[in-house]
Amino acid sequence: MPTRKLIVEYADDLVLFPDRWHKIGLVIWVSTMLAFPFVANHHWLTTGNLAMITIVGATSLMILTGFTGQISLGHAAFLAIGAYTAAVFGNRFGLPFWLILPLAGLLAALVGLCIGPFALRLEGLYLAIVTIGLLFLVNHVLLSFPQYTNGVVGIGVPVHSWFAGSDSGSMLSGFNNTSHVLGLELTFERKLYFLFLVLTLVTVAVATNIKRSASGRAMAAVRDHDVAAAVMGIDHARAKVTAFGVSSFFAGVAGAMFAFQQQYITVEPPFNMMMSIQYISIIVLGGMGTVFGAVAGAMVYTFLSPLLELIGRQLPFLSNLSSGQQSTMLFAIVVCGFLIFEPLGLFGIWLRIKRYFAGWPFRY
Amino acid sequence: METFLQLLGSGLALGAMYALIALGFVVIYRASQVFNFAQGDLLGLGAFLMVALNSAGLPWGLSLLVAMLLTGLVAAGIERAFLRPLIGRPVFVTIIITIFVGFLLRTFLVLVWGPQPYGMATPWDTSGSIDILGATVLLNAVAATVAGAIALTLFFLLIKYSRFGVAMRATASDQEAALALGIPVGRIFGATWFIAGAYAALAGIFLGMFPRSVDVNLGYIALRAFPAAVIGGLDSAAGAVIAGLALGVLEVMTQGYINPNLGHFGQNFHAVFPYVAMILFLIIRPYGLFGREEVKRV
């Protein structure tokens, strides 16, 4: 098996693909993702879509919490803003999805940038609780303008592929209709899948590049010790606010994706504290501070939930609970176990596997 | 004026409960720098135990004490099983683990008692009320305020004068130095969790009384007590009590005077009001009213 290339200079540490295996891995991953919608049935295709939404959401939280160390329990607020942007702008102005996605991100980023300055003065727990407050506040605002958001009833989310009204006359067919490209049948779900795949790849690429760039190193320094970072000449205010902006942008995009996927959204559930907690535990499960962790955690979480529901149904003493509660409970146990016994998460397990094979047949 | 007094009365009763819950947060935070998100579910557990013990035939006062004791023991057990192995790990780890432990606890409550609400028995007339200065105040509210005051006084006496209280304060100010002086820091952690659990049970029992009832969602009220702990300063017990009382009164006043004037936006505005107050307050004082400003060394 291949061992790591010798690191001789700093640039070696920054290369995207340290060796051939990383490239091969990426090719395998992308081609699996491309083939998936034509293999999977409807149920698993939906799960795949949800997985990609979760990857984008988790990666955005990873930038904030994993890279910069700012704990946010209000991540669901940014997703809610994104989702409602998609719903309101789609319904009232009939904007197409490719305009709504960046718009959702920008609106969420705006709110994130407003919260950023708080992070300059607050730390750790104080920040975590302020972000819970943000979540409550955002949900309250969303519920108190029922003329736009329909309040507690919820709102349908249309997906236009062109400005509404001219939809029928345009060259593009409606997004919801099944179309055929190169002999492949593209249903609504499959179209969403490919749209999400592009968004996911972009998010992951951006996060990876942030991590290996100067701003990412500044974030890591702020996470490890902000005073020390400031002494070294790092503008810690800028690092924190940037992290908040970028993170909430992608969270908003994830929210819009979620709205497109669900097609009908309400404020809470799903955008409650449980969602924030799920995202935090996903990145803990995956491994803090790594993009790999966000992606792996999100995929394991999404594909594990149906499995956990299945297990939950088999356990007789849990029959009092709803299936959602059962799977959340089992998930809670899994996460607690990881926190206590495997602090590095899936990333730690992956490292151990890699080391084992790198040193094979020797034990070290 | 009458409305004002009435609101003040129920505000103080709510505030006393907030103060008790916030004190639970602060006690644990001071000793071990852990913010216990499971506090709300301990509160629910206490209330359910009280209902169960009371219906099993125990006299009211005794079942109150036993419920507090049992909840305290559960809290100490949680500390031993889940949080002791995590000492020295980053903040978010303890946040997540307490949230999930709270979730497991709530699941346990659903499994044992089911989702339906229970009424909380009281030795006095449950829906009775008395007139104070022309305002009608529920007996339950009076009892809650009195019980809160007694519990808080006891806590401050314990902290100030007992040997154990000194040990607790020593642990709070420097764990390693306390350990070097022979203070059993691990046992202090257990004891602080015990106190926090017992106080959570007390708060839960009084919160479960008329006009509310005991159900699995009782614990969500702890979410509303976060701001009290934060505004008071996470490591100041006195701050938690003052901020808890103030927020309780302000919340009820908001509900009475501000909500009706905000139109649609005012609906349930009092529920988010503590958070709005907290965010505004933290702009001015990032460490709360009496919180110690952390001095960082590089």
C-alpha cells in the first residue's frame, strides 16, 4: 500500500491531492454519485437528496464550528431563512431556482453577518446560548408575518426553472415535469439530485479551499487561541465574521435545497433546536475540523436514520415512542458513545484504518 | 394598579422558578464549567416522581423531599457516568452530551408515564387564591415564591458557612489548587450535580401545579431560563437569582402590557422576550451582570 509522500516544503502541505489515491478516491466517489439516481429506487433517491442537503448544511456548520471554533446552536435559523426565502420568493415573485439559491444564501449570510459582531465579544457557551436566542427570534419573526409565510400552516414551495409566467412559453420545460436528455429519463427527483450534486461539490470544494488558504489558517488559529492569534498579527475579528458569513451563506443554500426537496415547509418542526443539535452532532460524529468529517458524518447520519428506525421498530420496550423519537434516541446513544470513546469521530476511525494498511503487514 | 400588582405577583412566582432553574445551571457551571442542558428534563423527572410518589400514598411533604432526593441522585449519576470521562474536552462536547442525555431522560419519561398530562396535587386548594393589596394571586404562586425563597436562602447559607460550601467555592475558583489541598474534587462535582438536580425537581414540582400541568414538555421551560443564567453571569449564583426574578416579572409584564400593542408580532412575543433582553444585555456586558471576566493568557 502507498505511504505518504515525503513533505519537503510548505507547498506540499497545501496540495489538494497529495497522491494518486486521493484522485482515484474522488473519481470513484463522483462516479458513484452520478450513477446512484439510476440505480436507486424512489425511496433511496429521496434519502440521497436529503444526504446532500445534510452535507451542505454540515459543511457550512463545520466552517463555523470546526474551523473557527464558534459554537452555534442556531444553525437551524439560517436554514429556516434559506427555506423561507425559497418559498416566499418562489410564490410571490415566481423567481427561478437558480436565482433563489444564491438569494437564499445571501439573505442568510446577511443575518449571519449581523450575528458575527456578537461573536467578537462572546465566547463558547455565551455564544451558544445567544445563537439559540437567534433561532427563537427568527422563528418568531417567520410566524408573525403570516401574510407572507402563512404562519403555522406552512407554505408550498414551487420550483420554477424560468421566471414564472413565461414558464410555458420558454424553451425550458417546467422543473416538475419529467424530461428526457440523451435517452435518460429525468424525473423531478433526479433533476433535484443532479442540482444538489453540483451544489454539494461546490460547497465541499469551497470548504476545502478555505481550509488550506490563508483565511482558513487564520480561522484555525482563532479557534485554537484567539489572543495568541491576535498577537501573531491575525485579524481575529475578520476571521470570525468571515466564518459567520460563509457558514450562514451555505446554510441558507442548504435551507433552500431543503425547501425544494420537501415542497411544503412549516416553521417548527423542522427548524427547531433539534435540527441545530443534529447538525452539531453530525460534525462531531464525522470528526471536528475536517471537511471529510462533515461529509462522512452527514452521509452516515442520513443513511443511518432509516436503519435506526428499522431497529427501533424491533425493540419491544420502545413501542410507546414515535418512529422519529426512536431513531433520534438510538442516534443519541450512538453520538454519546462516540463522544466518550472515539473523540475524533469517523475521521479517527478512518485514520486508524489507513494507518493499519499503510503499515501492513507490521502493526505500527 | 390592580392589574400591575397581579402581574407582579405572578411574575415573581415565575421569576422564583426561573431563579431556581438558573441557580441549577450556575451551581454546576461554577464547579465544573459544564452548562447542563439536561436541567429541563431533570425538572420534568422531579415533577413526574412527585406525581408518582404522591399517588402511591406518601404524604405531600415527604414525597416532595423524596422526589428531590431521587432527582438529585439521578443528576449525580449522570455526572459520574457521562461527564466525568469528558473532563478537559472542548466546550461543545459537554454541550452535546448534556443535550442528548436530556433527550434520553425525556424519552425515559415518555416510556414510563406516556405523553398525557397529569395534575399536580397540593395540600392547599389547588385553584384557590388570596387577595394581596387588592390583587388576586393564586395560592400556588405564593407557595412557589415562598418555596423558592427558602431554597435559595438555604443554598446561600450552605455556600457561605458550611465546610462543604467552602470546598465548593474552592473547587469553583481553581480545581487543581483545590485538589492539591486535599479537597475531593470529584465528590464536589457529584454534590453540585446533586444540588442542581434537587433544585430542578423543586422547580418542576411547583411549575407543574395549576394552572399548568405535568407532562413531558414541562422541561422546555428551562429553555426560557437560559437567559436568566446568562444575564446574571454564568458563574454568579446571586446574579442568577436576581436575573431570574427580574426576567420572570418582565416576561409577565410584557405579556400584559406589550404583547397587545404589537399586533400580530405581539403574539407570543413574551416567549422570546427573555432572549431579546439577553441579546441586548450581552452587547453591553458580555459576561453578564456579575460574571467574572475571564483573563486569558497566551
